[in-house]
Amino acid sequence: MDLEDHFKLITKHKLSYLIFDKWQGDEGLVHCFTTKRGGVSTGCLSSLNLGFNRGDNRDFVIQNYQRVCDVLQVDLKSLVLSRQVHETNVVKVEANDAGNEILHSSKWESADGMYTREPNITLVTHYADCVPLLFYAPGHSIIGMTHAGWRGTAGEIVKALIDKWVNLEHIPKDAIQVVIGPSIGMCCFEVGEEVAHEFTTRFGEQSFIHYDHLTDKYHIDLWQCNKYILMACGIKEENIFTSGICTSCHEDLFFSHRKSNGKRGTHGAFMALRSLGDEL
Ligand SMILES: [Zn+2]
């Protein structure tokens, strides 16, 4: 697997996860993208399934979360899980939201995007081909994440988060860094005419929408599409980093909804602000 510059695959206590090394050196931030490896789930959920909705034993899923928490040195009680419905709702997470959707039921009906300024809160979003986008503004104590499948991408969920950061939190756009994690690439993300039409209507005939004459199908590059929206929002190109890893091409390491015909577990993206000197 060819990783783009600044991305590294790390294996610790048998758990493999991907990090962005520019952020790894920042003592005030914890983050990772999990892979399939390092958990206790079995069968098509083997082994690090983080989805409670995949038919897994709940205790196994909790054990899997605990393993990730141990590696990241964060407390299970600090986790705040999203409620993803392929929409564009972005919520602000406060300290008393700790445990959302894992230790108690969700405060939000939907939350495909979350952000927080609170230390000791670990944001978690879920994936198996959809695009994870992680947001950080070094020096401004703020982190966020959005989950963008084709609907969230076309609905510009990344803009919804940037608008909140800029208008409500007063974060300068040139301080915002965005990491686009492992997800289905243009190579494998084949869509029908209806979805392609949705994209061409919104974005025009861009290079990230490609028609394959041989298969009579369209391919969409969700990474470039999200990057295009971010740049239109005023995020600097040099502050957007794409891992370049297609989950469908790397089924040995990642869950892929498409490749497995839906028989798969779920990955997590994790992010927390660590107050220096504290263990979360
Ligand atoms: Zn691929």
C-alpha cells in the first residue's frame, strides 16, 4: 500500500491504525483512523468492528473500543459517538456529552459532523468507504470531524462545519487544516447516472466526475470533490492532506461496504484535544 507523504501505519499491541504525522507530534492532539486489525470480533466483522449496528456482540464492540482507547491513552468514558444518517447536521460537543451513544443514548437525532473545544472529549465517527474528514486549527483549541458519503459530499457537509468554525467560533480560515482519511477512491467508486447527475448539476463538468465509456458508468472522486468545496470555502490548498488510500482496493486492511457487498464491520476516526499534562 502506497501512503501519501505524512501518513503512517502504526501497529501497537497488535492494533493497526493510520495517523497523520504532522499532527502526531502535537502534544495537544490525539487522533487516528482505525483499520480492521487488532480487535476481538469474528467472521466478516473481524476483527476491530466499531459498529453497534453490524449484528456484533455488544461486549465485543465495547472491548474493541477499549483497545483503541488503551492505545490512544484516552478514557472510554470520554468518547462521543456520532449519529450518522448521510445528512449535513454538524453539532458542537460539550464536556457533559461524554459517553454519547456508547454509555447513554444519543443527544442528537443526527450528527454527521461534530466539533469541540473541550479537552478530554474524544470524538468518534464511523466509516466503511465513506470519507472521513478531520479538522484541526493548531493553536486555537478546536477539533472536528465530518462523515461524507456521496450525499454528505454533494450536500457540502464540510462547508457546514467550516461556516460554524468561522462564524460562531471565529477561527481564521488560514489556520484550519483538514485531513481526508481512507475511503473509497475514484478507482472503485462507480455510480449510476442519477448520482452523477446530482454532482454535475452542483459542480459542473469537473475532472472529479469521470464517465467510463466501456462500462457506461460514472466514477466520482469524493476526495477531490471535498477538497474543491473546502478550497471554495477559503481553506488553503496546502492545508488539505489526502491519505490516498482506497478502502475497496485494500480490503485486507480496511472494511469496504462495496467490496464486501455490505458484509463488513465499521472503522472509527478518533480525535481529542489533550490538556497538556493530563491523561484523558
Ligand atoms: Zn479503489
